[in-house]
Amino acid sequence: MEIDLFTLAAQIINLIILLFLLRKFLYLPVLKAVEARQKLIADELESAASARKQAQKEEAKCAAKMQEIEAQKQDILAKVQQEAQVLASKLNDEAEAQYKQSQKRLHDKLAAEQKNFDVTVQNLVVEHFNKFADSALKQLAGTDLNELVIKQFEKQLLQLSETDKKSYAQAFQTKKVISVKSAEKLSAARKTDLENMLKTVLRLADKIKFEYGTDKELIGGICVQADEQMIAWSLQSYLQDFKNNLNNEVSQLLNRG
């Protein structure tokens, strides 16, 4: 078989041309497309990895932020609880102080009312006792209160020791005026009896003058005074016992009420 060189050469040339065309218009574009696709996929994978890393970073940041928020929340709760305890303690102290203050005010009020009651009772006793005693003595013994007081006062003077009598006499002798006070106004006769009795017992000079006055607080008594020197007698102690007994009875009645 004879080979046609021209045909063989033409076929070889056609093959080369075909290969060139295939390479240029098919193979190379396909390669470029594959490379572009691979690069795109690689870029997307890289972007996804980067996004994943960024997401992990953000997740870590969020976790750290949550931990920080939780710690802040615990601190706030602890502070709130501490402030609540302090406030509760303060309110408790204020309530206790107010309670004690109320108790003190109540106690002071009761003490003031008791004092006012005592003063009222004492004033009533002082106001009515002299009249009552004078009226009773006149009806029962045919005498008055001033006469009884002067007699008791004379007994008290006579019971003094000689030393005391001299002491009072010396003190009274140096005074031109001796003050005499009684619960009720003394009559002229009672004044004369009292002066004579004082001059006799204490051996006072006749020139000494007496100045008379009344003092309701003496309660059925009499007081002879020259500056600091004083001789007195009254029913104060008896009435004090009476007043205390009366207060006790009234207090018991109030408590039962």
C-alpha cells in the first residue's frame, strides 16, 4: 500500500490546527473556568472559615459578656441584699427608738398626771382640812383649831432642852420683829396667848414685836421665825399619811377601772 505523503501531511496539519483550536477555544477556557470555580470555592471556604472564626470570637465575647453581666448581677443582688439588711436594721432601730420614746412620753404623762393628782389632792386637803378640823373641834370639844395648835405648840416648846431654849431665846432676842404664821388667821386673844407663852418659855423681852400672817400650806399648824431660826408645829405628817393612803386607794381604783 502506497502512502500519500501529501494527504498525510494535510491530515497532520489539520490535526495540529484542530488541537490548537481545541486548546485555544475549549481546553483553555475550560481550565480557566475550573480554576475560577476552584478559586471561588476556595474563597467561599476561606470566607466561611473566617466567618466561623469571627462567629467563634463573637460567641466567646458574648460568653464573656454574659459572665460579666452575671457577675454584675450577683454584685448588684449582694449590694441590694446588704442595703435591705441595713435598711431593715435601721427601720428596726427607729421603730424601737420610737417605741421607747412613746413609752417615755406615756410614762412622763402618767407621772405628770399623778403629780397633778397629788397636787390637787393636797390642795383639796389643805383647803378643807382647816375648816373641817375647826368645825369638828368646836362641836366635839368646845374649842377651835387655833387653840389646839397653840397648846400643841406650847407642849413642843416645853419639851425642848434648856440648851435649845437658850439658843432660840438668844436668836429671838436680837430681832426686833418675830414673824408668826398660821394656817388660819389668829384672833386677838389667841395672839395674846401665843405671845405670853413665847415670852414666858423663852424669856423674851416685852419690847419684842410680833408680825402675823397666814400660810395655808402649814395645814393646821403654826410657825414662829426670826431669820434662820424657826420653831414650827403642824399636822403635815398626819395629813401626808392620809394623802398617801388616799392616793393608793384611788390608784387601785383607777387600775381596776
